Amino acid sequence: ELVAAILYARTISTYQALILVSERGMLQQVKMLLRCMLESLFPLVAISENEGYSIELISAEEIERLKALNKLIRYKERIGEKDKDLEDTLALAATVKQSIEKNGIKKISVADAAEKAKLIDWYDTAYSLLSNTIHSSMRSLEEHLHIDADNNIEALKNEPETEGLDQLYITAIESMLYAVKAIGRLFKIEVEGFIENTSKNIRQYYHKTTV
């Protein structure tokens, strides 16, 4: 319950940040925040499907801890800083690695969490598309250009944008509904009526804007 509550707090605070940023017309940053929102949503929903999954998440953090230690070791060795701190870090990294191997701890990827959450379709679509923006792929960077009808670059685009926000809002709201449903299931809170009414409103709005 504690892990789920923390993940829910991260999800809803990122949702709030997304709304605030969207008011400034920062379309690319909205996409980045939406992608970050999904990263906390997937494990949250996965826990609601299988409460024991929280233990797997906690255990897997040792792998991230080892990665951080190894990066620190590489940095110190690269700059030639061979001191007591490096010795302690090497010893700690060895202990953590031994623990990982002894307990058979496995890395949990975002795709793994999405699979456990039964949201792998979201991973293959929304999450993957949004990842293009957060990783600054060449295709996503084209969105910062004004291109004319003949495909010629006219200027860089830095002004506020609103086109395309509607679909991002809908995706964000649907994500929050999954989060609310997960928390409702874990804490035995009645949320079905709220989810049904909100989903109905989304469908009606989408129908009006696409007809």
C-alpha cells in the first residue's frame, strides 16, 4: 500500500505539472511529462493486479543502486581519484553485486511493468511515441521547425502551441483514471462511478471534436 500510494502521488503530481506546462503552450514538454507519468502509472497498476509485485520493485532497486555505484567508480578512476572513498565504494559495489546474484534479483524494465499492469498496448503505442520526444529523436526535433508547402524550412518554432493538446489531455486523463482505479482496488475505495462518468464525458467530448 505504501509503494502504491507513493506511485500514485508521483503520477498525480506529474499530471498536475503537465496541465500547468500546457497552459504555457509548451507542447513538447507536455509530451515529456506524459511519458514520465506513464513510468509511475505502469508499476502502480501492476501492484493493483498483484500486490506482491511491490516486493519485486523494491528488490530490483538494488540493480539501480549497483549501476550508480559503478558509475561513481568509473568517474573516480577516470580522474585518478584513488582514495578511501573509492575503496569503500568498490567494497560496497561488490557486496551489492553479491546480494543481487545470491537472491536472483532481476532488472524490471518499463515494458515489464506495463506487461504486469496489462497495459502493454499503452507501452507499444503512447509510451513509445512519447519516448521519441524525451530522447530528442530527429523526427521529434522536426516539430521545432516551420516548414512550408514545398518542404522548405522557414524558421525555428519556439512560440506557444495548442494544436495537438486535446489528444494529449485525453491520454493524460485516461492515465489518471487507470491510477484512480488501481488505488480504489488496493484501498477498497468505491471509484467505479467516478471512472464511468469521466469516461463518458471524454467519449462525448471526443465525438464532438471529431464529427
